[in-house]
Amino acid sequence: MTSLPTSRPISSAVPGLYRADAVGAPRGIRFDRVVKAYQPGQHVVDDVSLAVEPGRFVVLLGPSGCGKTTLLKTVNRLVEPTSGSVSIDGVDVSATEPVALRRGIGYVIQQVGLFPHMTVAQNVAVVPSLNGWPAERQQARVHEMLDLVHLPAEQFGARFPRELSGGQQQRVGLARALAADPNILLMDEPFGALDAIERTRLQGELIALQRQLRKTVLFVTHDVDEALRMADAIVVMRAGRVVQYGTPLEIIARPADAFVGELTGAGDLVRLLALMCVADVQLAQDGELPAGAAVIGLHADLRTALSAMLASGTTRLVVTNDAGAAAGTLTFEAMLQAARAAAEKPAP
Amino acid sequence: MSYLFRHLDVVAQLSAEHVRLVGVSLLIALAIAVPVAIAITRRPWVGPPVFGVFSLMYTIPSLALFALLIPVFGLGFWTAVVGLAAYAQMILVRNTVAATGVDPAIVEAAHGMGMSAGQILWRVQRPLGMPVFIAGVRVATVSLIGIAAIAAWINAGGLGTLVLDGIEHDYPQKALAGALAAVLLAVVADQGLRMLERRLAR
């Protein structure tokens, strides 16, 4: 199997999300009818077709044992599909040399897997050194990467992994995965072993990093809040199958079935509000600002807005734009209407 | 003790023979054990039959093993080497396999980053497993120094010669000199390899 069947464009498996490119090779990661069975008849991954556009942050979400990690590992060929194919930018990965393929794909796992006998700097330099970069270029890259994850090389480069906290170790894991500047980043529950504070902090940093780097990210988690917070799109999996593929808002607002609804807490309107922003709501134009009114930014999410309303005891918030000027008034009624509308029809 | 001090030259020469016997046996043993251990880590089903054979060899008393080898190899140095190398297999293979047993997460990360099997062995498993491997070499060395004393019985030379002569000629001083020298060798080898182990564990 080397190319996608023309009779059944893969993008048809993801209605409303992406359109297949009319010309040229399809970009990004494509799974075409991927099946993985360790024992005959027991499909860990069961006929999965998906397209992941370049530069998107896609989360594979589902309970443990649903096949999300197995699916992830078919991309860098740590797992070979029993049938079906995985392609990157139109090239079937089974036609590539695994070692070369993996050097072009960043890989981050929950247990981090830093090499305990190497310093932090040496760990980050692993793939550049495998690729035979000259020493000065390796060193420059190590500095750049460690700065990116807020572990300055002067301070941390010479330390050994065991001298770092769990969160710091995973930052090094991320720096190591990014060192050879791969286009694709595979992350298998990278923050699963961290305490809540560290996890939230690293999520925030990864979001900021992704805004800057625009990698194609496949991110496995069973944590719904993590998925909703990080994802451009979420793939909900159960028993090896894709149950739903959509934006966080679509998943919460229009769960494909009861399983998705229960897993993601759909129908929880507060969760829905967290995924919408003030700019999504029709603002009232009242003219002058009431003195001492509560103020909210145009890009804040509606959950924060609701919280501000509850805190200030009003149902009206003054909305300010990036310049700090008033852009209108957010009313509770308008917010409610927008949330209901989102829950009833698919997001654009 | 008087024999030891009066015949230091003889004891030194036999010690050198002893070291040579153990050293050659150990090198040959390693040349077999390391590839066998790597094969076991790559194909786990190889393990049980190999360990079965080696542990059987390990249970044969050393004198009996040497006796069994005489019809095949005759008397002398190389017969002893074969016997000693066979003895060391159990210890060396077991420890070398244990040495490759690094945290699976580390090996997975290495695979995921695009290291080849050879690179993982050389860059990850070798440095991480080295202290365990050296511990195996140490235990094997100390065992072989002891067993090699018995090899004098098949004309392989070494410090066992003093012990056998001493017993045969009812000359306890001579036997004692051989035994003490062998103990000294074992202690020196043990301490030296322990130091190496500690250095590599850091």
C-alpha cells in the first residue's frame, strides 16, 4: 500500500474539518485504514483514518487501552501497522528507513527517558550528534534549546538528569526532542507523571512554544482538561476506533455519542464557556462606560467573564480591546445565547 | 611462612603462571560470554537453554571437570584454560545479560530518537551496564583464581603446584605458601576491580 485510494479520499473521514489538497502531495500526517492487532482478531487500533494538517496541535484522547499510544507509535514506526498505511507529506513511512525517519520526528514520553550517564547538554545534543553536526553547531543548538525551555545552559547544561526535578527533566526531554528541529513532534502523555502545578505550568509553556514553532504535534493524553486546553483538534478514541474528530468546541458542544459526552463532560456549559472567547459574542454598544464597571479583555474566555460577573455581582462587563479602549458591553444574556448557539450548531 | 620467604623467586614465578592461566581463560571466556549474552538479550528464547547448559557445567566439581577434559585435550595448560573458561561462562553471561537490562523507558527513548540497535548498545547500554558487567568479571576472576589452583593437578602449572607438592611431600610450609599467594592474588584482583566498578558507577 503506497498511496491513498482515490475512490475514498481520506479527508472524507473528517467531514467539515479539512479539505484534501487539489494539487501536489498531501501535507501533514495521514493515517489510512490503520489496523494493529497483536493477536489475530484483537484490534488494538481498528481501522483508523485521519488527516493531521501541518502545524496543527492534535490530541489523541481516550481511556487507557483505547489504542491512542499504539496509533501514535505507528508514525515513527515503533509500531508497524498490521494493515493500512501511515504517510507523512505523502510519503508512506513504511518505505522509509526507520532510523532516518525517527531522527526527523521529535519524541517525548511520560517517563522522559533521559540518559542518566549524560549531562543535560549531552542529552539535548543526542540527535544532532547522531546526525554528525560539528561540535560548535551542536553547542549553539543546545544553548538555544535550553533557553527555549527556560533552563539556561550555563546553569543546567553540566548537571545530570537525577539532579533535576520531574518538571525540569521533562523540559530537557522536550528540548532534546526539538534539538534537530523536526517538523513533527510526538508526545505520549508527556506531563502525566508531574504534579498538578508543574503540569499546568508546562502545558502553558508548550502552548506558548507551539505558537512560536508551529510544529505538527500529536499529543496523547487521557486528561480531558489537558486535551481541551492544548488542542487545535481532538481525536476521541475508544476500543481502537476514532469516535470523534473535531475542535475542542465541537467535541464539547456536539459530542458524537454518549461515550464522548460522558468522557468530555459535554453538556457542562461552564466547560463550553471556557472554550469560547468574548470576541465570539455579539457585544452591546451602550455608548458611555458606567463608572467603576468590571472590565474584561476581548480575548478572555467566557468562563473568566462569567467568573468576573459573579465576583462583581453584575450581569454586564465592559469589554476592552488590545489598545485598552472600550469595545462594547458583554451581557449575561448575550453570553448565554452564544453558548446555546454553539451547543446547537457546529462551530464554523 | 619460612618457605615463602626463602623461595620468593619460585612463588613469584608460579604467581605469574597463575595470573597468565587465569588471564587467558578469562579473555577466552569473555570472547564467548559477551556475544552469547547479547544474543540472549536480542532473542530471549535463547536464554533458558543456554543457562541450562552453563548451570549444569557450573555444578560439576572442578576436579571432575578437569578429569573429563583429559581424554579430549590431554594434560597441560590449554586443558585447564578450557575448563576455567567453561566455569566462568555462567557468571559472565548472567551478569552481562543483567548489565544490558537498563530501564526500558531509556531504551524506548533511544529508539524513538533514531538510534540504531548498535548505537543503543554502545552509547546507552554499554556505559549504563558497565558497573554490573565489571562486577561479573570480578566475581569470575576471583573464582577462577581459586579453581586455577586445582589445575596444577593436570600439569597446568601455577600456584597449585606448591600446594600439591606440599601435600605430596608432607611439607605444610610449601602448601601454605601456595595457598597464601593465591589468596593474595584474589584479594588484589577483587579490590582492583571493585575500584574500577566504583569509578564507572559514578
